[in-house]
Amino acid sequence: MDLTRLSTKRCKQHKHQVRDWSGLPVGLVKTISDNLSLYDYLCFGKVCKSWRSYQEETLQRNRRSCGFPWLVMAKEIEAQTLSCISFVEKNKLWQLELPTSSGGLIVGCIKDWLMIVKSVCKSTKIRISLLNPFTRSEVVLPATFNVKNKLMFSGDPGKQNCVYILYNSTSFDVWIPEAKDWFQCGSDEYVSDEYIDNLICFKGCFYLLTNEYNIRVLDAAYVYSTLQTQGYEK
């Protein structure tokens, strides 16, 4: 028996049994995409043209709030140039010079902003700066002691009314662009005897998740106006 011919014949038979995934309703396609891991979502657009179009439209709509997914790499520890690979566009490789990152450590990214930490000379403090490698915009935050391990901000760092929160499990500091230094806050007023496990910002509000799975809400506009009313060191 010719196995090659048999295999070819079976392939032709099964070809007519392939499901037309492009005919699925948009709502069902959205449900599928929302439940995929990052790796599977990258393969999502390869299923058919309609899924690819849905993926591209979704990324375009979410660009302002979430940014495009990028993989950032450096060949050396003290590299002045980073390579940015786009997950969205094919064969896109960007070489970006980041002179302000010299001597600093890139510790993370929020939206399209890189977080860079540098040690303050002759001090135990650190200085955090936010750098958008695409627009070249930079925001330098006041120096602080290295006891807070997470940073969150309420909106576009380029805006004057943006509120920044630097926090750990027991306390957090708040800063607005007009202030010279951080405003220190204890967590007792907001989370009582609980610890802060995580903090996110969504549509102008900070949401604090505690170790008891309680959620406390801080309105960024209220925090901003309160700091202006109470006064701060300029």
C-alpha cells in the first residue's frame, strides 16, 4: 500500500471538515480573547483574517489606556541603547537611545513608561524617574528611602494633575508635580489593621487590596485637591 497516497487522500477528506472560525459572532470572539494567556493571545490573530482584524482593532482602542505590548532588551548592563520588539506589528525592531538611564536600573514599566531607579550620591536614598522611550518625555520624582517597593500613578505622567503613590504593605507616600517632596501617609486611616497587598488605578481612582481581601478606594482628584488645600512644601 502506498502510504504517501493514503495520507494525501485523508488530508483532502479532512480539509472539508475544518471549521470556519471566521463566522463566529464578535461577542464570542471577545470572550475567547479575554480568557487567553499572553502567549495564546499572540497566536490568536493567526486563526483567521477576521480574528486578526479584531485583535488589531482592540489593540488600537486600548492603546491610550494600556499601551502596546513591547519586549525591551539590553545587550549590556550599562547599555545606552535598548532594543524594543513589537508584538503587534510584524518585523518591527526599534533601537532607542536612553542616555538618562545611565547608572540606573530599569525595574518595570507602566503603560508606555519605563521606571528607572538610581542611587542618590552620598545618600541612602533612591530617585525614581519615569521615561517614555517613544516621546522622550521624562518625569523625575523626589528622592525617597528605599523602603517602598511599588509605584502607581493616576493618569498620564505628563499631566500636571497626575497623582503618584509609592507604597509597601504598611504605608504609602503621595506626590503631586507641584510638591517638592513626598507626603507621607500611614495606612491605618485607610486599611485599619490590615496590610496592603496590591494597588491599582482605574479611571481616576486608586483601589487598595488588603490581605483580608477588602478593597479601599481613593479618588485621585480628591487626593490632589486635599494636598493643595492642606499645603505642601514647594
